[in-house]
Amino acid sequence: MHAEDLKVVQQNKNFDLVMIGDSITNGWDNSDKQDLLKEAFPNFSILNLGISGDTTQGVLWRLHDGVLNDISTKVVMVMIGTNNLRTGKSENIALGIKEVTKALRSKVPKAKILLLGLFPRGRDAKNGWRLKTIEVNKIIQDLDDSHTVIYKDIGKAFLDKYGYLSEDISKDALHLTAEGYNRWVETVKPLILKLAKNHKNL
């Protein structure tokens, strides 16, 4: 998948929105999810660099291997780290995410980076996966500099008032259904449009 991404960016160097992440981001490539993106951002050129199973280390490797070399983009939306939860400590996962944002600032210095908190995992608020995502998100929220890196935790958009992640939003308590993707795009749409408008090249 990385090799295919390299071919894409060799042919096109200009995008309005670049998305980076794991299988959750990769899911936007499904045809029904693409329709949601096109409806939300009809005039945007979008590059999806989500790869299933990827980790913070994997994203760093891809960035250093040139997947964003000489690319111009207005906004980068990144959400990575859930695949590190199984073996990594919260502080180390957060450090990996910090390194990803640093690499992005180096590769696309004029872009606005929308850093999303890890999405909720597990059905209920006491689930171990859920508690660990909260720990990571508490650390990475400090990466927000209100200028280049903007942090946003949209996890509540997927939960009911009791903090429960229903099967309507996620069949496996991790990956999103079509309704989950709809809530994702509707939540970030105003912010992405604002960031794109404030892009230095406009």
C-alpha cells in the first residue's frame, strides 16, 4: 500500500486534504465512505494515506521514506496510535504521536495539522482499551500550539450519553460503520474548512 501511495504522489503534488492513519482512516477508501467525503468537501483534492494495521512507527517510516516529499497540502488530518495500545505504554505512544507531528511539520511546513485524539475503543467507559486511549489523549492534547498543530478529540461524537459505543457506530468496538464515518466527517468538516481557508497559500 505504501508503494502504491508513492506512485500516487509522484503523479500529483497538490492536495487540499491529506489523511494519515491506520485501518480506521483507510476505511475512507470504501466507495460509500468516499461519497461522504465528496459531499462534505466537493471541491477538495484528497489524499488518503491510511494503511491497515499501521502504528506510529510505521507512519514515521513512511514519512521518512518520502510519501510526502515535495507535496503541497492545506490540511493534514492525522489519527494514529490505536495499534500501539496492545504493547506500548501510554507515554511512549504519545511520544510516537509527537514525533509524527514533528515529521509532518518538517515535510509540509505550510500545512495545518489537525491531530485527532484516539477514537474510543471498547463498548463501555470502563473498558481497558478505552481507559488507555483516554490516557494517551490527555498527553497529546498538549501538542496543540493553536497555529500549526490543532488537537481535537471528537470521541464523544461516537458515544451515547452513558459513554457507550454501540454496534450502530462500531460493530467490533474499534472500526467504524457508515454512521460512524458520517459522524466523523460532520464533526470535523467545519474545522477543516476553516483551516483550509486560513492556509498560507490562499
